[in-house]
Amino acid sequence: MNMGKVAAVYNLIPESPEVPPEQVMKAVPTQVPQGVEVNNMVVKPFAFGLKIIEVTCIMDDTSGIIERLEEALKGIPQVQSVDSVTITLI
């Protein structure tokens, strides 16, 4: 039986405008759990000079993978919050 794939998009919000988005982006691939592929990262203006990093990840539709991914993203240094934008089967 072939397992489906899931695409998950998250906005990572740095702690302050002084945090370079590149620094956060460099940490993302090293933090995601095994079996999760970082498909795309885009820096977007947010508010008050703050930039958010939109991260798109692709993974197999396995139990608990989304929760592990969210915890890993929240553990990235200088990331204040992680907001789920969309999670969908592909």
C-alpha cells in the first residue's frame, strides 16, 4: 500500500526585527525530523519591520509527523512562534 504525501506550510516568526531571516532559514533543514523534506522557504514582510519565514515541508502521511515537525520548528533558536498556514494531502 502506497502512503500519501502531506504538504505543510508554516510561518516562522522571529523574536525581533534584528534576527536575520537567513539565520533562521539556515537552521530549518537541520531541525526538521527525519522523513521531512524542506521544499521551499520564502521571506515575507510582516509588521513593524519584522520579516516572517514561510516554510513548506513535504512528508509521508504518517502518524505524529506533523506534531514532531511543529515541535522541531518551535525549537529553532530566535523563533518566537510557529503558525500553521495550511496542511494538505498532495
